[in-house]
Amino acid sequence: MQIYWQSVFLWPSAIIKEIEVLMRRFLWCQGSMKKGKARVKWDDVCLQKEEGGLGIRRLKYWNIALITTHIWRILAHKKSIWAMWRWLPDWVDRYAILNNLAPPVLSVNSDMVLWKDIASNKCVFSISHVWEFLRPHAPTVQWYSMVWFSQCIPRHAFVVWSLVLNHIDFPMVTHGWKDFVLLVSPFAVRNVARIVVIKLLFAASIYYVWQERNRCLFKKGNRSAVQLYETIYSTSFGSCCFYFKVWLFVRL
């Protein structure tokens, strides 16, 4: 539904701001939709996962990328209702340059309209190319494959992501995790069973030790070391067994 309406109208800034406020509250709230303490800047959260974010799309840029499809259809003389229309009055009022932008005259046999992507390469138009051009960019982080992978448990990966960005006050783990990540990161891109198990165990250990720390601080209770170990072990290998069964089902 959101994609449909964003592909039809340019959303007002106030509407986009209000929706993104709800998204931030959902991400950082403490069990309700009330305002919580944001640990990471929203601009950083909306970066791609490879660049250190969560891959959440900024609605402003996504709206423009979807609307661009209609402009492209007009310029490329595509057979659609949009391509048969002239520039909409609301568009001309907002963007005066459209008055001077006439659709090119194309030869059906020899001409075609191409899109120039962010690297100045000519390619076939797509929304993904427009989005890639508009969205904010940042350098790729070396720990991406250590945190995000197809078999990861999302809630575990989220806590590890927060820890990597130093947005969790967790001194007993913070001093040692960097050495481990630097050691494993060169091999983390490999999707082999041994590496996947190591990444699952690492994420589960961080998650449950963090959970145990919160239990001790706020609930006045704690589990024994054996119970904590069994929880980490069962969760990690339970996830491995599930994905192995899915893999077998797909292969068979």
C-alpha cells in the first residue's frame, strides 16, 4: 500500500516526517510506541547494511524514485496512460524546468532512451538505479558479513550491530569483541557451515550476555553459567538445524 501511494503522489514533507517519527519510535521504544532514547542517528540507521546501517529507506528519496518512473515513461514514449498525459500542473508549479523539457523525438527502429547511473554508466532505466543515485552513501564496513548473513537471527544481529557502533554500554564485552571481529571478518564472507556456526554462536553469546546483564540490573534475578551456556547452545544450533532442513528441502 505504501509503495502504491508513493508511486502516485509526491508526499508532503510533514507526512513523511510524521511517518518516520513513528518508525523511529517503533525501533527504539521500550515495549510501547512512546518515545524512546535513540542510540543511533536516523541518517546512519537508514544507510545500507553493507555501509553500517539497517537498510531502512528514507521515504523522501524512495518517493522521488518511484515518481521518476512516470517521468521516464513520458520521455521514453512508453504506452501507458501516464505517457499520454502532458506534465501535470502541480509538477510544473513545483519544478519550472519542466516547461523547457520536451519529450525527445525518437526513431522506433534505431533510438532508445537509457539511464545514466551513479557511476555514469548508461543502462536500462529501473527504480533501483534511481534509488541508488538518490540515497545517502557511506563507505562499506568490514564487519558487515559478521553481523548480517542469511542465517542470522534478527534480534541477535540487531544487538551486535548496536554493540559494533559502540551504542551499548557493555564494557565487559566491548574490550574483547573488536579483536574477535578483526580475526573472523576476512573469513565471514564464506557461507560454509563452520563459519555460519561461529557467527551464530558469537551473536547469541553477545545477545544473551547482554540480556543477562539487564536481568541482573532491572529484574534482580540471574541464571547460572550452565543455564546461560545451554541457552546459547540450543538457540544457535536450533537455528542451524532449521536452515539445514530448509536447504535440504530446496535441494530435494
